[in-house]
Amino acid sequence: MRSLHSLSTVLLALTLQTALVQGQQLAIQTETGKQTLMSRTDLEALPHVKVTTGPASSSTTFEGIALRSALEKAGVDIATLKGKRLALCLLVEAADGYRVVFALPELDSAFTDRQVILAFLKDGKPLDDKEGPYRIVVPDEKRMARWVRQVTKLRIVDVQ
């Protein structure tokens, strides 16, 4: 009986761990429809970026990766934006249904010095459930309307 209880406890722990890991996956869909699931480990392996936002008296530091890096890792070609490809957009989707759009040239260093961040740390700690596991941070925007919390999917869409 005791071993049955122990086995149930282990199975429950494994189920919860799997749910946590799956909850930290990010789906990225290219313009051709190919979808890639990236784990937290996959994302953390990319070069890190830190940005500090807000007034000096109450600033916040976010750490993550350049959003462009995640897209490129999933097979999105940002380096050759010209012609019809300039009409491609990135649709960022959140767990609560919130969605925002970025034109792909906004993410290309050949067009802008702006850096859009896919953050997973805030002031050195993982984002809490309300914000994370991933959040879009756009440091130079005056309004935070495109600072999407609980990012679950990135999808390349064509504006027609």
C-alpha cells in the first residue's frame, strides 16, 4: 500500500513537472506555416540582452533575448526583407487572447536600432505567473501597449 502511494506521488510530480515545462514552451510559426516549439532551455541558450526601463528612482531591469534571435532560430528569415516580404508582420499572441502586431522591419537591424526583447527575467528573477513565462519589452515606446505579458505564440502573417 505504501509503495502504491509513493508511486502515485511520483506520477503526480512528473505530471506537474511536464505541465510546467510545456507551459514554458513558445510556439513560433513561419510565413510558410511551419511551427517550431521552443523550450525555455532553447531560448536561454541564445545570446542574452538586458534593458533597464522606467525612471531611475523606480527602474526595472528585464533580461531575455532579442525577439529577432528567437524568430531566426525558428527559421524566420529577417535578413532579406525586401519587396513583398516587407508586408510581413509578426503577430504576438498571449495566453489571455491579447494580440499585437510588429512589422518585420521593426525587428531588422538594417532598418532600425530599436531592440524588441523577449524577456524571461525581471530584476534578476523569473517572471511571475501574471507576466510570464515570457514578456515582450519595447524599451523606447512611450506606451506599453505592445509589452505583451504571458506570450504563448509568435506568428508571421502576410498583410494582403
